[in-house]
Amino acid sequence: MQARATFFTPPERTTRIVRRWPAENLPYDYVAIHLNRNGGEQYSDSFLKVNPQRPVPVLQDDTLTLSQSLAIIEYVDERYHDLPLIPDSIEGRARVRALSLHCL
């Protein structure tokens, strides 16, 4: 699995969650995407191959590529049950979704 994200914009919330995953339980490669360097790395040809829509963050897991914070959080929560990211309570799930959508 590979996570491409940045610490420079509101979607950093997903980046913070991704960086907290225990590497021994869920191995992944973190690739920092600089939004200003060389006109924005998200506009590079190499990033275009990963995500033609170009939003950051992006998660690649096997053949799946996701590019929205909430979609990434929900996917990881459902795919990797032993690493819950979303609480069981209705209130907790609502808070997680509100935080991830706040940056929109």
C-alpha cells in the first residue's frame, strides 16, 4: 500500500491518520507530495499516472486508487478491521466524517 499526501493543506487530516498506522500491522510507503515545488508535484507526469484527477491525498492499495480523505478513511477502516479509524458509536462516526469533510 502507498499513501501520497501533504502536510500543507487541510487534507492533512488523512495524512496524520495514515502516518499513525503502525507499520508492523499495516505496511505502507508514504510519499510526500509538495503542492508548490516545481509548480506543484500533483501536476507532474508521474502523479498524473497515479491520479489523473490530481487531488491529494491519494491511497493506492493493490489495484485500487482512492483520492478523497473520507473515502480513504472509510476504506482503510473497513478493509483492515484490526486498525479501526472510525468509532463504533454513531456520534463518533459523525465526528470523524465532519472532520474529514471540514476541509472541503
